[in-house]
Amino acid sequence: MRVVIAEDAVMLREGLIRLLGEHDAEIVAAVDNGDAFVDAVMKHRPDVSIVDVRMPPTFRDEGLRAAIEARRRIPDTPILVFSQYVEERYAAELLEGGTRGVGYLLKDRVADVRDFIHAVRQVASGGTVLDPEVVAQLVTRRRRDDRLAGLTPREHEVLALMAEGKTNAAIAESLFVSEGTVEKHIRGIFSKLNLEDAETMHRRVLAVLTFLRLGEDER
């Protein structure tokens, strides 16, 4: 697994290099700013990239904007955002561009090395990995939308779990209900949001997150 790392904190960057190296990853580039990250992705075409959100020079959203630019130049290049912060606007834009090979994890919520390595590999293989807190903040941004306001509390819970990429079975297990009940809630969600049914998990997540970004220009 060939990896590009974009992290301005030296100790964390070196820690990621060592950790991933111990799990059979080849670090093809490790950089500390967004421009260098885009250049590294273009040069190396890695199996997956790990990028922080806040990087030099302003430490606001350079890393996430660089991730969007890298995906624009190389569609579907796998990227895992690994940060302390949820930058909602650009997070939604990154996800709207396609959820294949995309992840967003919060540093202080990763408690197990094995879970982190699994997430990296899942993104590298084209999967979607989203921290529930990231999903929750994106969902909260849309609660003033009349259509989202029409969802029941249970449908809000199902929507958030869908956006995390969970299967119907996993949602049912999380909420302690049957799969049939989950399917009923999902039909209701798509009906209320005027979204077409999706054939695959990735298209379903994309449909949800695309909706979550609707109305950005109206605020």
C-alpha cells in the first residue's frame, strides 16, 4: 500500500510514517503543506493519502481544500482526512465529489491502532469511512431545511448511519430494530428528501451527503 501523508505537526507525521510502515505500507511522500500534497499525489499516484485539515500558511482549511483539488485532478484518488476539526463546508464538498475512496476521521476519537489501519485500508480499497461526529455536524447544518425538518427523530438517526456508510443490517444492529424496519425508514427518508433510490451503498451515501450540502449558497 503506497501512501502520501500531509501533516504539518512533525511528531505526528513521523508517528504516522512509523505506524504505517509497521503495517506494510510504503510512504512515498510526507509533506507539511497543501501545495506539496497536491504535487505529491500527482507525482506518485498513491493507493491512499492521509491529510490534515489545518495546514500552513493560515492553518484554517488548506489541507482539506488540497484534498478536493487532488480529487479534481485525479478523480477517485483515495483520501483519508485525519484531523482534530470538522470543516463542514469543504467536508461536504469533498464528499459531494464522490464517496468512493473517501474517509474523514477525528484524531481524538481514534482509540485503537487496528481500527485506524483498517480505516486506511478500507479507503484505499475504495470504501467510505466517516466518523459519526462528522456526519452529525453535517446533518445539523441542514436541520433548518424544510425537507430535513420533516424527518422523524428515528429517521434522522437512520440518515446519519446511512451517511456513515453502514449497511441496513448494521443500522438495524445499532438501533436494535429489524432490517425491515430500517428499510421502511429509508424509504421514508428518500421520499421526504425527494431523492431517488440508490443501487449501491456508495450511491446511497453520495445521495444523502449531496442533499446535506444543498442550500449552501442560500445562507
